[in-house]
Amino acid sequence: MKYRLAEIELSNPLEPIRLEPDETGIGLAARWNDRLVGFCMVECALGELIGIDRLRAIADEHFAFGILNAKVAAELDTHAPLAGPLPSLTVAICTKDRAVRLGRLLDSLVAVKANSPFAHVDILVVDNAPSDETTREAAARYGADYYREPKVGLNFARNSAINNARGALIAYLDDDVVVDRGWLHGLAAAWRAAPGAGGFTGLVLPFRLDTEAQILFEERGGFGRGFLRREFRSSSLRMPLHPVGAGIIGAGCNMAFDTALVRSLGGFDDALDTGAPLPGGGDLDICYRVLRSGRSMVYEPQYAVRHEHRETIAQLRRQYWTWGLGMMAFLVKSWRHDPACRPKQSAMVRWWVGDQLKALGKAIVAREARDIRFAWAEFSGGIQGLLGEYDRSLRRVATIRNAQS
Amino acid sequence: MKDPAPTDAGAPGEAMNVLHFDLRPGQEKVIAGHEASSAGRDALAVFWWGDLPLGMFPLSAAELPLGEGWRRSLAASFAAEQRSARDPALGAPLTARSDGTVRLTTSLEASVQIEGMMDWLEATANPSDADARQLAVLICTRDRPAALSDCLTALSLQRSPPGEIVVIDNSATQSARSVCEGRPGVTYLHEPRSGLSHARNTGIRAVSHEFVAFTDDDVTPHPGWTAEVVRAFAVTDAEALTGLVLPMKLETRAQRCFQMDMGGFGSRFTPALFGQSFFAATRHRGAQVWRIGAGANMAFRRSTFDRIGLFDTRLGAGASGCSEDSEMWYRILASGGACYYEPRAVVFHDHRSDWPGLRSQIRAYMRGHVSALIVQSDTFGDRGNLKRVFLQLPRYFLRTALGSLLNGRKDRGRLIPAEVAGWLAGLTYMVRPGWRSGRQSDQRDLAGGGSDDR
């Protein structure tokens, strides 16, 4: 099972796409005048020639409305361009022992930096408790700033970045993404449209769909948050539990913040997103705290990256497990530190448990063994998160901190 | 990560602002009489492009003021929606589905070719200047002189003055007479027989204009209302027209609950044709004619009444409770006609402000709804109407009760007993002696008057 990942520019005439003999489908990203307007996945026959008629039918259904939308947005921009000086930007990449992927990401960054709307962009690589020098070497090759964070854990590394960032705006990237060519312009546009926002999140598309697990993950929703800009504030009448359901805001692999704000909030919680055994919840926590501080978060689809999804079903199952675990650890933490939101937090736990059981029940009824195991993974992760994982993590990071000081 | 399904309801019980936003660059929406709002409150936001209504959703106090980025992204989505709903090149006019909504479609080819989105939007938002002298506006009123006075004032400010304004006073004491005196172009009629349908029919008999529009005494029409009604009739063959009813204010728990939990008088911002396909789609389980609109903002070609008769005097406020409007639409559809919904024709409704008033209104709505279903079943033999009475409505009560429990929508839950009581009261019409055979002679007797007593 393998899908071709392709991109079409709809302002050009459609051209047929010939799948390779081992490809069984296509993941199609569409642009209109360079603006991303849609993504969809279509199952095809092995090695099929996807003709113009088929592509047109796909576009009618999935992309045509986005074109109308993009046209109005473009006209509004032409009519009254949002200009003004942009803040200085630090792009922070937290990585550990993955120099090859880091190089791939830096390649994509160098390309977008060449045409940067930001006057000042620096790239900061935080090497998290490395076991060799390959990351340092990779950073040096691209002229990126380099810091070593000896305390192992993603949020330790993110804090190291925030402490060392020169930019007034800091954009975090995970090492398993590459940036879309519109990434910097998307972030600039998002900032100009909401200069007072505390943070920004962006679209996450798949980097490749070469394995069953990668295709499944994307089909089950992936990191997708859609192609419409959204703005989040500290409460919403359309989402009763907001901002506790911070997951809808975006994903940690592609998020940016007002540097001063995050510093004033005390940085990231290093007991969340620690890597194993609690590799999640950190992005939820920081987005939640930004919103609770009274600043808004903006989701901007043009600020897009491509993420290399988990390769195997076992890894994917583990990812769902970390979602449950991270979500509940975040809720336990918020319950403790933000009592004003407790009614929403407990309502979220109730809703989440109900929703998970519903998914589990549906999978059981359908006798889909794999869905049952995915649902169970997320559910059991959540239960573990509820049962003291945050406290265990606090003790673990205290040990790590002590060992380094 | 997912989040619970969004709802239209916020924390109950608090007053909300109704805020109007003009999404044209650099514009603010000003509607006379709507300036007052209090800072720090949740709001129901209504979005416009000039005079073209685009959409509506609630915003929390924390979400205000709206930044420029948010305004632009809303403008883009709403504009795309309006274009696909209104541009003939994209398939307009669109046909209503069974739930009254339209399916917005566009094709790659059409989307690529279309140009000048803002110009098109400007042109579409261009206020109608259609001559409304062939339009008679009828207002049926009963003991609400102050509200009626506001309504008449708003009508006197119409960009296209109607040919005639007729106030039909259904009160015992003729309390509306003094309000109407001295107002040019306003005709006063007294209808002593109690019941909204009697009053409506008296008004219809009194006018001879090509179009007849109805609004209520607790309504303030938008200054372009009459002009938009006439413009809409010019582009459709439909016999009946309905328009958008926006809440004037949401100052009390009852008003907020009616709008946010009960859906108010609808919130569709795209035009829709309610024709035979709509009727056929749900006829077997009771055509959902109440989706077509509201009696507070409806109009008819006068010839319609010649063809299918007047309002059924067994139905409506003062009789069974309501639904004389939707029964008329049912008759139009069942006899091969069509209705058209055009949200550009806007009125503002002042919702009932007291909770007991809302409760009895909801009870009357349900009783009237059941009575109309019985009448529709009797007249046309459409048993689907009874399916709705005996199967769908009980199911709806259960589902709503469960939903309001699960989602903590207490106010919604508190209205269910009133609905059930209304339903039970409506059921008594099934067995009331003489009622079901009592279709009033009034209906087909356009010329006559006063001979239609039971």
C-alpha cells in the first residue's frame, strides 16, 4: 500500500498523473495561484493513469470552493494590503540524533529564507542530549545557531530555544517536518492579520504516504485542521469547552509564539512533552496558557509544513496512545494550576471518556481489529494520564534536572 | 485531537448584545435603533456586506473586538458562499433540500473562470430600488400599541414606500386605532372576530395590490424590506416569498433562549427555492413547510389567494396557536406551486422577553403545529402529516430532552414540558366534534365578508 503524493496548481491546465506500478492511490494537494486550497486522498487502481476527467471531478468536489475563497482573500489583500514591519524571527528546531532529517528540514528552510518577507530570520538548532556530533555538524553546514541542551526532553529543548532566541517571534519546528514553500509568507501574513496574537499554528500535510500506517493516519484525520483560517480566544460560544480542548488549535510540530509572552508565562512545562515516557501534552499546554493569558491563537493554513508520519502500525498505535496520555496529563496539570477552568476541565474528561468509548464501541461492533487497537491505545493512554502520569513525570524531570546541575 | 461538537448555545441566562458587522473593508455597520450595546457581554454577531446579510453566529465577550484578519477570512468564506448560492453561472437559484438548506456547489471550471468577486459582491449587495407601489403591507395587531407604533414608523422609512399599509386591529377595544390616526398611507381596519387568520383575511380582502406582504406588530422591517420583496418577486415565479427574521435584541433569558436554543425564526443566509422537489422529498413523513419561513416576514402574489383561498381560520394565533402561515405554503406546494426564500428581505423581531410568555408561546406553537398537520392530512390525504404527529414529534421530544440533559442546556430542557403540553392540546383537535370538517368558507370567499362564522 503506497500513495503518490502530488501537488497541482489549479490555475494551470490539468494534466494526467500516471501512478507507479506499486502505487494504489494519490494524496493530492491543490493550490490556486500558489495559495494552498485543499488536500484530499483518493484510492486508485495499481499504477492507474489518473485522467483529466477524474482529476476534474476530484477538484470539483474538494477544491473548487477553496478557489472562490482564495479569490476573495486575494482581492481583499490587493484592495488594502496588510503591510507594516514584521518582527524579527527565530526559527527553532529541537532535535535529537536525527541529523539526516534535520538536514532535510534545513534544506527546505534555506529555500524559503531566500525569499523571506521577514527582514531578520535566524535559525536555531537545539541539540537535545545528543549521543554524537552529527547534529552540530549539520547545523554548522547550514550556518544555523547551535545550542546543546543536556537535559533530555523536548520541552527542556524548547525552553532552551526560548531563552536563547534573538527573534521577537519564535517559530518551532519538529525535525520530522519540512516547510512548505509558502511557510514564511504564511506566517508573515498571519502575523500581519493579527499582530497582537500570542501564537500561531499552521497546516500540517503529509510528507509521504509510503506505508499503510502513514495512509491510515492521514485518513483518520492526521494533523489536519483544514484550509480556513481560524482565530481562538479564551472562550467561545461555539465550542462550550474551549479553551480546554486545545488540540483543535494546532499541532506542536508547527507553531510560533510571541517570544516575550512565552518567557513571561514561564516557558514550556518541562514535565510535558518529555519524550518517552510522556511524549505529549506540551503543545496543548502552551496554547492553552497563551489563550488563558488573554492573547489569541491563530491557525493559518498557508503557514504549512509537511510531516513525516509514523511508518509502522505499531508506531502509529503508540502515537494514539501518546495523544490520550498527553491530553489527560495536560488536563490533570491544568486542573491543578488553573482552578477557574475546572468545570470545563472535568466536562472535558467526561466528554473525552465518552467519546473514546464510543469510538471503541464502534470499532468493536464493526469488528475492525486494528481500529479496536487504535481506540484502545488512545483510551488506555488517557487512563494512564489520569492516574498520576503527570506526577510521575514531575519526579522524573526533577531527577534529570538534578543530574545536570 | 477533537473537540465536542460545537453548539449554538452559550452559558444560559445572560443577556447578549446583537452586533452587526459590515465586512466591507473599513466599514462599520450602523442600523438605526441598534446602536445600543453593553461592553463585556457575549454577542450574537450578524455579518453583512452593505445591505446583503451574510451570516450570523455567537461570539463570546473574549472574542471581541474582531481583528482585521478574522474579518477578512469571514468575508472570504461568506462571499464564496453567497456567490455559489446566487450566481446563475454556479447553478443558482438553488433548490431547498428537505431541511430547508441548500447544497452549495461549484465546479472547478466555474470557479476558475469567475472573476471580480468583490465587484460581484458589491453589485449583489446593491440595495433594491424597485417600485413597491404594487405592494400592500398588512399588519395584524392585538393590544400592542407601542410596538405597533415602532413598526409603523419603520414602515414609513422604507426606501420604496408600499402602495398601502393596512393595520388590522384584532383587539376588542380597538386599541390600535389611535396609533394609526394621522399616519399617511396607513389604513385602519377593525376585525372583531378573534384570530390571526380572520385578521389576515380581512386585510387581504381590503387590498387589491399585486403583492401582499405580512409583518407583525412586534417587528421592525429593515429600510429596504419592501424594495427587496418586490425585487425578489420580479426574479421568481413563486407565489409566496419569505425573508430573514433577525432578533432585535437578546436582553433577557427568554429572548436568548428563543434565539440560541430554539433557533429563533431561522438563520439561513442563502436564497432557496421551495418547489416540488422539496415537497416530494418529505411529503411521506410530513413536508417540512415550516422551514420555508416565518409569518413575521412573508409575502404572496394576490392571485395566490384567488387560486387556493385564504388563511384557514381554524389555525393561527387566537385559534389553534400558529401555523396558518405554513399551512398556506403547504397548500401552495400541494397544488403545484412554489415558495421562495430571499434573505435580503430583512426584518427584526422583538422576541418575547418574559419566561412565562415564552413558555406559552412555545406551547401555542406546538399546538398550532399539530393542528396544522391534522388539517393538512385531512385536506390532501397526506398521511405523512400524522406520522409526524404520532412518531416524529414524540421522538423529537425524547431526543431533545436527552440532548439538553447531556449538554447541560437547561433552558432548552425547561421548555420541553410546554412543547409536550402543546402537543397534547393539539391532539384534542383530532377528536373535537366538527372541527376537522370545519374548513371555513372564508377560505374561498375572497369577495364576501362576515359570512364565515362557524
